[in-house]
Amino acid sequence: MSVETILKDKKAVYYTLGCKLNFAETSTIAQNLKRVGVRKVRDGECADLCIVNTCSVTEVADHKCRQAISKLVKKHPGAFVIVTGCYAQLKPEQVSGLNGVDLVLGAEQKGDILQYIAERIELLSKKRQISEACHELHTVPTKDIKTFAPSCSCGDRTRYFLKVQDGCDYYCTYCTIPYARGRSRNGTIASMVEAAKQVAENGGKEIVLTGVNIGDFGKTTGESFLELIKSLDEVEGIERYRISSIEPNLLTSEIIEYCAQSRAFMPHFHIPLQSGSDDVLKLMRRRYTTSLFSERVSQIKALMPHAFIGVDVIVGTRGETEEFFRDAYHYIKGLDISQLHVFSYSERPRTKALQIPHSVSAEDKHQRSQALLDLSAQKLNSFYKRYVGSEALVLVEKSKRKGIMNGFTENYIKVEMKSALDLDNQIVRVCLGDYNEDKTALLAEIID
């Protein structure tokens, strides 16, 4: 039987953990299933299919994945449960042993998920042995992961997420992503431009470029990230692009200069620092120093003083002594950045970090994390306050509250405004006020 015949009229529920790339891929999976007749489950219904796209960046992430799978199995008894993503790639035997899991797909098979689901359901319908049909693993060693599975989707959001690259060749000592996602690879600039044109035809105005190490774009096609953003900038109808995350050593001066004068690339950067201590950066085997990071931030601010700069930081890695953390804290405090995304280090199998002496206690990790979260709140508050009373352009997003609209300014300030009109996916000019009641956004008034 065809995939369409097997899957038609089935109801699916989707659950995603982890990064924006995972959410983009799940949305693409949902779109592909919709094309063959699968619809999303409605409230109160029991799903026929449960698709879980997992993360494995920390042990906490693994635990959340197991919890999510368990809850879905209980909520949708009898559903066919498919688990994919990084946790499925790294620990397929562990995932397949979880109660209710019927199919485990690694990174190489994610792009052909419809075919795998249909094949396994057909096997069950023919009353093959459950162990054969349900627990046959479909994972491959990461060295053999060569396929780039394209993804461009928006899910329930206004913004679209365009996957431009996958995998990583860096092998930082604390990270399992190269094992989970394979080596760096990408689609062609031509294919990315076509995807952006399709977004424009669908009425989309903003695209976020996503990937694992997007600055490495072009390694498999002989192109470059700079060439990519120049080409995307020419696509008519797309009014905003954002770069989701880019390594500081790959965020070149030329890229910053181009974004500063480009038509559609927003003054918004997300740059992973991971530690403000050069000693810890060496232990991590990162490919830059704090000096280079400071240069990048300074150049961005010189050319785009209003730019929002988000920064990833990991606390409590092996080898991070109290002195190293103090150095990191004071360095980060002095950076002209807007917000920190703080992660506590979690030991992962197969990583070189396990060979580094001096582990940090859970209590110290918590204290260091809280110190940086407090610093982040101060920096974000200072950044937001700077723009109170100013005018800005906001792309209005879908709202769950009647009469209340949300959106982001060009430099990524979250805005809340009242409107009786449906302004979803429209760019409006507003005057920014002070914080809303829960201090998650600035209140704004639409300027006629």
C-alpha cells in the first residue's frame, strides 16, 4: 500500500524538545504528514501517531525526553509512538526500551520519516511480531550521516525558520552534537533562495536562519555564509532576516559589515561565548579567545549601536575553578550585550571533558548560574529601558489573548499592544512605553 493509503485520516500529536532547529524540523514533519492526510489531534481526542523530536544536550534534556514520552504514551493509549532527534541518535537502545515506543529514527532517517512510519504500521497491520515491527532500530553511525534534510516552516508562529546547515565538525570537549547530528553539511544557496521565495509567496515576512553551526555554511557546496546572506537579502517580499546563532570565529568582519548596511538583516545577533575565561575556553577547545569575542561585540556596536546581542554561557564545566568563574563573570559584566542564555554543564558520555580533572558541585553550579541569570536580567532591563519613549517597527505575531497583540522590534525588543484589529503578520509603527504587568515586554501604542 502507498504511504497515503496507510496514513490517510490518522491523527497526530507532535512534541519537540530543544533548539529552534528541532522545532523547524518538527514543523516540516507535520507539514509532510498533513500532505498525506494526517491531521493534528484536537483537544479531547486520542492520537493515532505521537512524534517526539528529542534533545540530548544535557542529562536534564534526556530526562525531559523520557518524561515527555511517558506522558504521551499514557495520554494516547494505543498510539504509534515515533522518537527521533538527538537523544534517539545517541542512545537508540535506551529509547527503544522505553514503554510504548514503536519506532526510533536517527538523524539520517528523519527526512524519510513518512516512509518509515508507513512501513512499520503496515507490518503491524499484517500481524508481524511486535518485537520485529516495533523495536527494529533505524539509526546509523554519525560518521555515515551525510544527508542534508531541508526544512523551512513556521508552525504556529509568524516567523519562519529556514534550516541552512546541519551537523558540526568542532568536537568541543563538552558537546555531543557532532555525534548526534554528524559532520557539517548544508544545502545550496540556490535551494535556500527558492525556499525563501516560497515563504514570500506564502505571505511570510520574517525568516530566522537556523542550523547547528550556520557560520560553517558552504563546506559541502563550496559556497560561504556571506554569499548566502547576500543572496537571501535580494529575495523580494521577505522584510526581515535573523541569524539564530553563529560562532564568534565564523562571524567575520565582512558579515557584520554586510548586515549593518543590508536591506533586511536585522540588528540582532546571537553569539555563543560559553565562558568568559580564556583558561576554560582552552579546556573546552573553543576556537576563539575572549579578545576576539570582544572585538566582534565592539564591531557590531560600532556599526549598529542599537543591536541586540544574545550570548550563550555554560557554567560549572569540568576545570572551571572558582577563580576561573570570577574571571568569566567580570569579563561578561563588562560586555555591551543584551541578554545571557545560561546553561549548567552536564556530563555527557563520549565527550573529552570527562578526562578533565576538577568537577564542580551541583550547589556551585546553581550559584554560578543564578549569578549570571541576575546579571542577564540587569543587562536586558538596561537594554529595554534605553528605548522607552522611542518609535520602532514591530512585526505583529499571533496572539492567544483577545485584543492583545505581541511582536518584536527590529532589534528584538518584545512588545505588547492593545488592538481590536487583527494585525497578525503586519509590520506596524509603535511608540514604546514601559514594561507590561509581568515585565516580559514593553507596552506600546500603535502610531497611525
